[in-house]
Amino acid sequence: MKLRKLALAAAVLVAGAVMLLVPTVLSVPASGASFALSSALDGAPKGLVDVAVQAARLTRQDPNVLLAIARVETNWGQAQNGQPDELVPADVEARVDVAALQAGGATMSLLGLAGGRRIGDWVNPQLVGPAQEHAMGFMQFLPSTWRVEAAAAPGRPQDPYRPLDAMVAAGSYLARLQSGAEDWIKRSLRDALAVYGGDLAYADNVLALARPPAPVGPVPHTGLEPISCPGIRLTQGYGPTDVVGEPIINGVRIHTGWDLACPVGIAIVSVTAGRAHVTLGYGVGFGNNVQVQVGDLWVRYAHLEAVLVDDGDPVAPGTVLGLEGSTGFSTGPHLHFEVDRGCPAVTCSVDPAGLISLPDGT
Ligand SMILES: [Zn+2]
């Protein structure tokens, strides 16, 4: 979901005509470049890591940032959205190397994917931006942005479905947003990523993958429990589950925390120090919930009836975060207590055992 200016689009269509006459194919040099791959990006296809290093060198970006964007946007090419190919405008589609996307093709081999992909597989079904476009390609550019940024990028990348071209355009776009070349506003990397992806939550998601904080080691049990009441029950533990609606991670449906049940309205207490990240919502997911970030841990307190801290508040052990409730995907009052390590998402969840104790009698 990238919102971008359209002002230069006409000029770039002219540049595009020139590009047709002088196609420049970016190439990846022999591997050997080394850098510290983020632990949160361990699963990236080896060939793609080399491509990211090359794109980053050309655009003075961190390869981890480009790999993290590719993970968020198309899951390193695994996305199969099944949209009509025609949603990509003809002038952009004309440059797409369709053979590379077929089973055994260059891009599929690079990404380690057994099957092939259609153009429509990497098209976002949602219409976004002032021109109401579909994001497309390996790094999910809007076509209008692709035309502008590909023309401005080193080597003039041609094919938004070719990982190297897409990563060079993305790195260049970020660099232009940071330097002020895009619109005379200088930005931090985080702010540039927020423009790239639409909001700061997107930026933080990318940065959490690209630069996970150094592990702080086991968090000592603080002696605090997040919720307590007479008759408290653990109604569901951490691990594989059959409950439809729970997330599927690495092919396994999993309950990502502990469900602790007390009557509605019981105070929910932070068991650690840290900083509060507040998300409000009623219908789906975790409902009203607070994540307290401390080191590489994000400790989640979900389904709250009321939240009693503000986003960004510093939190001390024992701070009352809110009141137990049943907001979000919940069938009755309970606290969903979750520990995410290394990133703020359920994909990073670990068993909360060690941080808090099971309630007596469970
Ligand atoms: Zn739960």
C-alpha cells in the first residue's frame, strides 16, 4: 500500500520510451559479499540475499531493509494472490519477463520456489492511492510510482517482477525519500519507510525484521502475575490448536499465548517494565490490546474491556494496563497473554512459561 505522487508520471512516460530503445539489464556479480544478516530474516532464499546485497550497494541501503520489505510485501515471492494479470497496466506488463516467473524460470530458481507464478499472483487485490491502483510486482509498487522510481534508480530497472530490479527501485526510492530528492523533505529511514508503506506501523514492522534488538537473555520472573482472581483458570495454553481462526505459522495452527480467565473487569497488570504500544479494536483479532516492549520482547495483553495507558507510555512492573474483557476474537472474558520475542508479531510468539507462572490449581 504505497501512496505516492503522480506529478512526474508524464515526464517518465517519455523516459520510458527511451528505456525501450536502450534496455539496461542489471546484473548480480558473483557472490562473496558478506554482511550481517538479521536473525529475523534467516529464512530468506540464499540467492535473494545476494540480490539484496547488490541492490543495497547500488542504492546505499541496508540489505536487511530490502529483504525485510520483500518479506512483508510478497513473502519473498511466495504470495499467490490469484488476481487477473490485466490489473497490471500494459506499459508496465510489457517489460515483465514472464518466462522468468514460470516453473524453473530464473526468478523462481532464485527464490527457491518449485512452482511458477502469474503476473496476477503478485497483484494486491486492494485499490489504493490517489489514482486507485493495485500494488504489483516483487516489492509491490503502485504502477505510477514504479514508472517514476524505476526511471530515477541506478541502471534504470525495467521489470518490477524481477527481484533485482524491484529491490534497486525500492532502495533508490527510500534513498530519495531520505535525502529530500523526492520532495525536498529530508527523512529518517523510519519516516521514509512510512511513506513507502503507508504508515509508521509498516515502518516498524520492516525495521523489526531488519534490525531485531540484541537479545536480552531470559527475562527473570518478576514475581508479578498479569491477572489474578479467586478461581482463575488457564483455559487454553500455548501451542498447536484446532480452533479455527487462530493463526497458521509455518503450516501449523497455533494458539500463540495463554488464555487466563477471570470475571470481566479484573485489573490487568504489566509484569515487566517497558513501553506501551496500544491497539484499539472490537470486532476481530486481539481486540483492545497493549504490547509492552522491553528489549527484544513484546508482551501482549489482549481482549481488554478498557485500556488505561496511552500509546508510548513508559510502564513499570505492576502498572495497571487495563481491565479484562472479551473484545476481538474471543468467546468469553479472558486475558490472552502472549510473549513475542524478536518481533512484535504472532509469528515471533514463544511459550510464556518462565515469564509468568501457571495459576495455582491448573
Ligand atoms: Zn488466546
